Amino acid sequence: MNDAPLRLEEAPATNLEVFVNPSDMRQDVQAFMDYARGHQIKRGHRDNGIPRAHQQQLAKRMSNPAGARTIDPEGGSAWIGHVDGVCLALKLVKYDTKGVYAGYSSVEPSFPDNFVQVDERAYHRFLKLPLAAQEEEVLALHLEGADLVGNEFFSR
């Protein structure tokens, strides 16, 4: 056996790139819920999406400082859509996700008068949970692969 000390060379720790996700899901759920409680959000008649004006206002409230720039030319934001889906899966909000067919010739559902409704009881129950339990609920949604928010990148 060699008893000589191991010689290690010094490695510089400069110019390293560290990935940090600037978005905070729990904070963004709270921001979305706060906005939904204070505004009547009528979802799109054809696409059931959140309208551009609401998307822009929500982007300013999200945890990612560059959120306002993440809105695509059609007025949508993947992150805001994801937060919306999480709120729906947690049953903090309700809205029609199935739609109705407008006539015999319609090939896609329509969503007339489809407003986001906040479930105050569910929201207050969620708020009363400790922060760690809130994080666990959000993580469980992603791990279980719920239809609206399933993501293969989440694991324990």
C-alpha cells in the first residue's frame, strides 16, 4: 500500500455556468390566485385560453423577472398556462374544460361564457397548509402525471 499523500492540483472555479430556475411555482400559484380573485377572467371562446391582456398582467406578477417577455406573438405564455393548469389540478379554480359543440358541423368544442371561478374554500385550505405541505402537493401533481401538468422532468 502506498502511504504517500495524494497530490491534487488546484482547479479554478471561475467562469462556471450555474443553472438557476428563476421561477417559483408556489409563489406563482399565489400570484395567479390573487389575480383571479380580483379580476373576472373570461377564457377564450374557441381556444379556452387566458386572453392576452390578462396574460400580460399575470406575467408582471410572476416570480420570473423576465416573465413579461415570455409571451408569444399569439398572446400565450407556456409558464402561465402551466401555472393555470396547476391551479385547476389543485382544484383552486374551476372552469369548463370540455366545452360544447355549437352545431352538427362543428369539429371542435366552443367555450361560451367560460369564466375562471376561484374556489375560496379550497384556496383557504391550501393557504393554511405549511409551506412544505404546499410544495408537496404541487410536486405530487407533477409526479403523478396529472393530465394538465404532467412533466417527465419531475422526480424524487
